[in-house]
Amino acid sequence: MHNRQTGAAHVPIMFFLILLVMFLGALGFAYVQQTENAEVVKAKRVAVEEARLLKQKELLITHYIEDWGKVINKPGKYVGRPGSAKLYGDATLQYDGLMNPDEIKEVIDQAVTNAQVSVASSLEGLLGSLITKLNTQSQRIADVTLEKDKALSDKESGDSRFTTVSNDAQKTAAETSTNLGQAVADFDSAKSDRDRRITALQENLKSKDDELTTYKEDALVREKAFNGRIGLLQTQLSAMSEKMAMRQPPNVADGKVLVAKNGIPTAFINLGRKDMLQPGTVFRMRAASGGPVKGYCEVTRIEDERAEVRLYNFSDPVANYATEGDLLFNDLYTPRVTRTMFLMGRFSAPYQKDQVTNLLRRLGNRVVTKMGPGVDTVLLGNNPVNEAGDGFASVQDSPAFKLANELRVEFTYLSKIADLIKL
């Protein structure tokens, strides 16, 4: 019986604890809701206050824009900064007096240009520049006014002096009129004398015109002769230019040795009939690397593509004999070119003019007996005997030498090529 009573007493206590827990939970929930409501109310008040301030600030901005619009009076439209449209979204500006800063700047720049003042970084600076220029213009106007007043004063003084001078001039004019009559008479007499002299000069001028016509006719004849001479020289110069283009400079070899061996007095070179090579032609030989003349060779037999030569007069026939690749030089020969040559000066034995002429012709050259256009090379000998026969005249003073020099002919001295001549 006692155990049943004890179990029954536990039931109300558990129910009471459950109710207590639910009460405390409801109390906590109510406290949390109360706290959140207080924060919401506080946030609402802050938002209301911020909205009020924003509205006041917007009103201030509106008045500011309107007042500036009334001051500047340049209405326009402002859509924001270039390239920033995404930042504005759908926002627009709707204010009275709204202006476009670019248009205002354009007006200011135009004003600066028209006023001819320097661009300022601020409105105050710009207005200061304009005021400074206006002050300068005002000062200039004042200075001009002073100068004008001074000029008017000077004019009055000048008018007074002019009246005095005018009276004196009238007196002088009367005297001048009398003198003028005498001067006119003298002028008529002088004019008659001048007319007579003009007539004489015209007759003399006519005579000079006739002389000038004669001179012109003679000049035309001389000009025609000169033009013919120029044409001949130009033709000769063209032919010389073509030949000179084919020639090789003195430092360029005319050919080279193809085959040569120590102890054998003959060799083969790379020149032949195709190169207009002639038997008896003598070449100086130098090493392919350069240096002085090491020996000589004379053409003895000619083929189409090559020629056989005789080797002689080597400075060192043991250690420095002819070898393959040695270079050949001859001042009187150029491959595939025929030279026109003229012998100038005195030629004495053993190199007399006839013998030298025959030798040059055997080498394929054309030798002429008169200096003129067409000559390529002049071979200079010794100074000739003068007209009196008692001395020598300088070959360089002769007309032939001067003509050759004028025609830009190549000169070479007999002494320079004596080693290439075999009579």
C-alpha cells in the first residue's frame, strides 16, 4: 500500500517540471523576440534619420544646381562620365538648371581664345586674366587718348604754321610763275635740241641693229660648227665610256697562270684568242697574294682558251719561281679590248717611233698618227726638239698634249712600260 502511494506522488512532480521547462522556454523565446524587435525599431529610426538627411541633402543639391544654372544660364543635359554608364544603372538627373560640364568648358575655352589670354586652372584665375587684360586695354585706351589730345594740339599749332607758310607760298608762287615762264621757254629750246639728238641716235641705233644682225648670223654659223664639234666629242666620249667600262683598273690582273712547274721555262695562262691575245705580248708576274714583280713571261703560242708563255728574268728562280695562280699584268693590254693609241714626244733608239708603232700593232692595238677624238691611250716619249733646233720643248706644252688632256685620255710613259716591250 505504501509503495503505490509513493509512485502516485511522482507523477504530478514530473508534470510540474515539464510545465516549468515549457514556461522557461516560452519566457526565453519572448525575451529573444523582444530583443529583436528593439533592434528592428532602432534600425528603423536610423533609416528614417538617414532618409531625412538624404532628402535634405538632395534638396540642397537641387537648390545648388538651380542657383548655378541661374548664374551661368547654360542649360543642358548631364549623363555622367564617359565609360561609367554601368556604374549608374537606371539612375538619371532631373533638375532645373542642369548643365553639361563639357559645354561649359567649351564656352570657357572659346572665351579664353577670343580674349587671347592664357588658360587658367581655375575660374578665379581665368577671371583674373580677363580683368588683367581689360585693365591693360583700358590703360592703352587712356594712353591713346592722351596721344590723341597731343596730336590735336599739334594739329592746331600746325594749322597756324600752315597759314603762315601758305601766305609765304603765295608770294613765292607769283615769283615762281615768272620763273616758270622763263623755264618753259628754256625747256622748249632744250626739247628741240633733244629731238635732234634722238633722231641722230635712232639713225645710229638702226646702223647698230644692222651690225647686230650680221653678228647674229656669224654667231649662228659658229654655233652650228660648235654643235657639230660637241656632237662629235659626245659620240667619242660615249665610245670611250663603253671601252673604259670594259677595261680593268691597273691593280686588277689581266690574267693568271694555269700550269707552271719549277725548272720548266714554259707555262700556260688563262688568256687566248677569245681575249684577243697576240703572240709576243709580255706580262709582268706577281704572286697571287701581291708583292713586287717576280718575273716575266712572253706569249709564244695561242689557243682558243689558253696560251703558252716563255718564262724569264725571275728574281729568284729557285725559291720564287712561277706557280699556279700567279697574276699577270700588262699596261698595254686589256682582255677583249682594242686600244687606239697615239705616240707623243720624241722616241730615240732603241725605242724609235716606227719600231714601237709596229710592236703595238702586233699586240692588237690601233696606232694613229694624229691626236684627236677616239684615242684611248697616249704613250709619252721624251721632250721633242724645239723649232730653233737648239734645245728641247716641253711635251706638256704642245697642242696635242693639251687636246689629249681635254679629252681625258689615258697617259702612260715609255719608261714605265719599257720592260713590256720586246723589239
